[in-house]
Amino acid sequence: MKTFAAYAAALAIGVATAVFMLWLGRGTPVGTDISFAAASVVFALAIVARVLSAPVVHHWFGLALALSLPSCVLGIVMFSLVARLGEYFWAWLWSALGALAASLIGAYFAARASRA
């Protein structure tokens, strides 16, 4: 039951983070750099991945993927959509890949700390 709750929380937080990133990106005025906001979201995902992976150590990889995959897919899709318009908003791509990397790193260190 603990594993199911962790996966459900990871998916719920992951989808909510993707919706928040979309809201943040669409609500930002044109010409504003959203790199700081994207970095904050990535940092928060690392912390959440660490907290969720601590009780279920053996599922750290799956939890990190469930947490970051919605944000990663959204970031890649948004980057490809704006690239077709002739503009390159690298913050979408970096936040997508950063979310994936940060959640994997956070979950790995939670698993490593609890095994020691």
C-alpha cells in the first residue's frame, strides 16, 4: 500500500507541476526570461523526489520517472512548438531535461542514504 501511495503522489505532483509550468510559461510577459522560475521548479522536483523515495527505497527509479515525466514531455513539446514558429525558448528544453535529471539525482541520493 505504501508503494501505491508513493506512485500515486508522484504522478499527481508530476501532472500538477506540468500544469504549473504551462501556466507559468503562458502567464509570463513576452521578452521576460523565465530561467529562474524554471530552475526553481527543477530544484523543487529534486526535493520532492528525495522525500517520496525515502520510504520506498527499491522503487526510486520508477518514482523519479513518474514524478518528472509529465514535465519532461511538456517541456519538449513546448520547445518543439515554439521552434516551428522560428523562436527558440531554451528554458522549456532545459527545464524538461533538468526536471528529469534533478528528480533522478534526488531519488538516487535518498535511496543511497537509506541503504547505508
